Amino acid sequence: MSAVGAVSSCSSLRSCVWLLKPGMQMSSFGLHTAARCAAKDYYEVLVLGGGAGGIAMSARMKRKVGAGNVAVVEPSKTHYYQPLWTLVGGGAKQLAASARPMESVIPAGVEWIKSQVIALDPDKNCVWLENDIKVSYKYLIIALGISLHYEKIKGLPEGFNHPKIGSNYSAQTVEKTWRALQDFKEGNAIFTFPNTPVKCAGAPQKIMYLSDAYLRKTGRRPKANIMFNTSLGVIFGVKKYADALLEVVKDRNLAVNYKRNLIEVRADKQEAVFENLDKPGETEVYQYEMLHVTPPMGPPAVLINSPVSDENGWVDVDKETLQHKKYPNVFGIGDCTNLPTSKTAAAVAAQSGVLDKTISLVMKNELPVKKYDGYTSCPLVTGYNKVILAEFDYNAQPLETFPIDQSKERTTMYHMKADMMPLLYWNVLLKGYWGGPAPVRKLMHLGLK
């Protein structure tokens, strides 16, 4: 299949779909007005997903191919800056600060197709949406993110109807984490890490450190037994930062139980059941006073068994160029890909710069030359004014910005994450002006989880 060959026009759209019409704005937020029916059934660039990667790339592509030639397929009405949810769960930020209307972040001149992708047909350069709608493209960017699967834990998600349990990974449950922390009296405070890939692998333990700090501040720490039950065999995948975190764990008397995977929550009894992965089939039951759940995660359902995906359901792209391995006019970015690096917003920032260069060359029938080195960043929040800034590459080797020891807890890095990064996310990354740190690390890149 030719990457730039002629694409036959798809049939007329057979039902209505909400679209963002370019140039029509209202209110001080610059909200776009949605049209009732699809403006077109073909776009030069079609972007699937309205998260960080999708919005950033749609802004870049609009500048490249012009207004009206780019569309974003995204059903959600709200766009969330999810790196803030660690602080929301710890009571340091409000959930509302992480949210903006989706229509306010779609770039002017980019069509918003307010629908859900049902199937991908890369051999015919088309995707199928809800209501039997077919849309064609010349170039496709897949930025569908990662799916949460609370239902894979017995007793969830219905268990969230009970108190003392929360999760920072969902807008519906993150505030329950803060309530559970505030209501803590005495007993076990348990924080989990699942036996699947996750986005921001540091987040499951960040809330543990914040909880420890809060309980110390309120005088309840002596009555708390804080534990991190992780399915992994290490506390963090990069040794330099793992060593630093183990010192924090030791200093604050936190318990870490490795190879423990949460399989059931009995919320009515405040019991959490874990499987011992070193002894399959053997389980352990813990009573909890507070439970923070990190859910199992996986690729979006539409990608499982899709022509664009690998055997595990992740978009199969070249790890250096982000171009699809089979379909040269298809590209992937962010959590939905099989890039062997941590799934973080910082990684998306770096990937967007590489992908922009890749697509530019493909559009000129030239081979991509810009290479993504796997850079990602995880600001490990260890208190209400402390962060260990982890930055590393595909080889799990530190790839740091500052000429200091970034494995040390620092207040400056906390304020960068908590205060500076949200502004840069909304005003720089989503507008397609953030190309990542390479070749020179940029100050504004830091702090995104």
C-alpha cells in the first residue's frame, strides 16, 4: 500500500455526528461551536483521541496542512490534565483545576468529530465510527490512550460506593482518595500496583508518600500501618531512583510487599485480597482502614485484534520514528503504543516533537531521520513540598536535565510539578509548541508525569 497514494472517497455519511466547526468561537474561554452533521467524510490528517498526544498533534498538523484538513475523533466532553490527580487525591489541588471543556482545547481550524472509533481499516485508509459512519484519511495518527479495568478486580467498581477506598486514576474516584485519607483513624493504609502496564508507574506510590505526610501532620501517623503492595519485584524500574525511594521508605517506616497483586476488594468488610505472584494461587487477606487502588490497564478495546496492533493490542510502531511498522501513513503516540518506555505525559511531549518531524518527511516521500530515545519523566512526589525528579530513557538509564543530583528530594521540583507544569501543559504542549527535551533538556519539560 502506498503511503501517499490516491484515496478513493468514502460514501456519504449516513447519520449525524457532532463536529467542531473552525473559526466559530464564543465566550472568554474561546469555546468552539459544534456542527450537527459531519462537514466531510475525508481529511488529510485524522487524529484518533483527544488526550495530550491527540490535541498536541492536531495543532501541529493544522499548521502543516491547513485549517479544515485535520479532524480529531473524541467522544469526551471534558479534557483532563491527569498529572494533577496525584495532588487532588492528596488534598493539595482541586479536581476542577485539572479539567477544561474539550471544545476549548481543540485547536481552532481543527474539526471535532464527537464520536467513538468502532473499527480501523488501514488497508482502505478508513475508520468506522458510531452510527455506521465512515471517515477516510490520507494520514492517520492514533492517540487513543490506555483503558482502565477496575472490573478485573472482584468487587470493583461497585466497591467505590463504600467509604475508605479511592483511586487517583479516575475523575470519578480521585476525590474519594482524599476523603478516605481525611477519615483515617487507625489501622492499615494500603496502596496497590497492578500486574499490568500502567500509565505513570510512579503514581501508585506517590499518594502513599502524601498520605504519610498528611497523617504525620494531623498526628495520626503512629496509629497507621502504611504499606505498598506491588506486583513488581522492585519499587521503581531505574536503580538510581529506586535506591533513593528505598531510603525514603526506610526513613518513614513504610512497608513494601513485592509480588503482591490485588485480585478482590470486599468493601463491606474493608478487606483486600492479594495473590502472591511468587506462589500462584496463594492469597493473602488484609484488613484496611484506607485503600488506594491502581486498576489493571490495557489497550483500548478498538485496538485489540486490530490490523494496526501487535499481539497484545498496542499500536505497533517503530520505537525511534513512531511510524507504523506495516502502514507507512499510520502513526502512533502516547499510552496506546507499544513503545518500550513508561507511559507518561512527559513521554508524549518528547514523542510529539519526533512525530512532527517524522510526518513532515513522510509527506515529502522522504525517510524519517529524527529518533526518539525513549525519554520520559516521572516527578516522584514524596511529600507536600518534595519531589524526586526521575528522568530516563529506553534503557532505564538516567537522562537528566539539571547538573544536580536529581535523586534528592527537592522543594523546587515540587513547585515545578504542582504550579508551573499545569500552565505549560495548557498553553504550550496542547498548542503543539512543545517538542520535548532533545537535544537539549528544556526547563519547561519537567514535572509532567
